[in-house]
Amino acid sequence: MKKVVIYSDSISTRNHGNGGYEAKLKAALNLETVYNYAIGSSGLSTTTPNSMVGLIKQYDKIPADADLIIIWHGTNDWYWGSELGHEGDTAVNTFWGGIGYVITQLRKKLPDARIVWGTPIYRWQAPNLTPHTGEAYALPNALGYTLQDYNTVLEKASQRYGFNLIELGKLTNIHKENEDRYLEDHVHPDAKGYDIISHVFASEIKKVCGL
């Protein structure tokens, strides 16, 4: 495994925590190349700005030589209020449909690449068009869905489509009582938070890839 592509939101850019986790992960896994297509504020489905579905569908951002694919979307689908949809959904404006679309397209172009998908980490914020701030896992967005609802879809989708789910929400151990030490602004990790995230990603990816 030498070349990795990342699809994600602002948490996977280099704009927070003194550069994010990209360089740390590259060193931990001894990677040759990291294609980072993380876009701030983006989500998975087409109801979010600069969505992953649109990135693949409109701009064909799938590097032909990647042998590992990291997807870390879900938290901004909660924030913007993506419709969940249903299992087997093909509508790319829903979370279920977006998952099915991106997995299918990635596998068509990269049939031998491993796919890992990270679950959302702790977040304290008011979702778009709502008046109340709180813990995202328990706080309904404008459509009435909590972040846990999107996480549940990811768990079911990983079974249906056979991709590996990395439980970052659990394994990072970032929560209400310690988030001030690991998050810059209740949403984005600081340098210490990225140390934990890169460690979890590297450890779990090694298991998945047999390294």
C-alpha cells in the first residue's frame, strides 16, 4: 500500500490543528502519495455544498493508482440536513443513495483498492437552520435526524456494500468532558486531537490491510 486518496470535509484538510492528520498518517503508514480531496463544509450527498458525490460525478476525482480509499463523511450531512433515504436508495441527494453511488463508482475504477470509512467524531454545534446548540449525536437537525442516525446508516451500509468502517467516534475517545483539550472550536481537532486521529486511522488501516 503506497498511494492513498482521502475524501472528506474540513476536518481532513490541512487548515486546523497545525496541518491536520495527513502528514502524520503518511509517516505512520510510510505512504508514497496522498491525494487529499477534502473540502471544507462539504458532505456526502448532493444536498451539501461541494459534495463528494459531485466531486466524483462532475470532476472525476478518482486517482487511477490509489490502492487505499479513505472516506470520512457524515458529520456535515447531519449539519446541512441531508435526507437519510433508505437501504438500496439510488437518489444521490440522500445519505443512503450517496453512499451507494460513491462506493459503486470507486469500485468501478479501482476494483482492487481497499475502502475504509470513518465514523463521525464528537461535535457540539447547532445544525443549519436550527436554534439550539448541543451534542450532535443526540441533537436533531432541521429534518429531525441526529448524528447517531447517520452513523447507524453507515453501520448498515458497511454491511450491505462490504466496506470497512473505522469507529473513530468511539476509538478517539473525544467526548463532552475532554473535548476542550482535543478540539479547537467544539468541531475541528487541534494538534493533540489530530495525534489521536492519525494513530487510530493508522492502527485500524494496518489491521484492514494486514500490515
